[in-house]
Amino acid sequence: MATNFMLEIVTPDRTFFDGEVDMVILRTTEGDMAIMNDHEQMVAPVAIGSLRVRKQGEEKFREASCSGGFVTVTYEKTTVVTDSAEWADEIDMNRAKAALQRAQKRLERRDSELDYARALDSLSRATNRIRIVEKN
């Protein structure tokens, strides 16, 4: 029995990943979820967080930053559609730190509820990107 499955991760500007894996771990709005071969079919919203991919035969997971989206699991493959995904070595740490500072300044101002919600999302994305780089 095969223990691997097809995983596709797509963003608006590229196919981030497309290949066979034996496990993917991602953060949904309900918490972290591990998906393996023969997982129950489902659709779930993906939250800002890490996305960890392990290819068959490898001991380590490869970790990426994910900015939210949706995951669809079928018997044929698992597809993650996200606004952005970056491996740790693709993340520009200076840009992430600048985004973190901008978000913190916006949160201090609290101009309107819409700006506040957007600033919280920006803060979460920047913090996640920095954490991914520092962890790897």
C-alpha cells in the first residue's frame, strides 16, 4: 500500500509546490491539521501559519510561511490555495521586519475598525514570516 499522495500548493502567481509527499501539516482556522494518505475528503479554511511538507523517505519537514486560504482533500490529491507561500530561504527578513513595524504603528493609531483588522492580519503575516526564518 502506498503511503504517499499528491500535494499541490498554488498561489495567485505560481505553483508553489506540486509533488508526492507522505505528510503535510498546516494550520486551519480550527487548529493544526496533519494530512496523510487516505485522509477523509474535506474542505477547510487555512489560517496564517506554517505549512510543513515531508516527502516520502525524508526525516525532516520542509517548512514554509502560508498566509491563509483553503485546503481541499480528495482521494486523488490535496490542494492548498493560498494568497502567498514562501519557503524560509525565500523570505526577505528586512522586508518582514519592516512590515511588522508598519503593522504595529497602524495598531497604535486605531483609525478605524477596517484598518485595525487589516493591521492585525499584517502583524500576523509578518510575525509568522519572521518566525519561519528564525526557526530554520
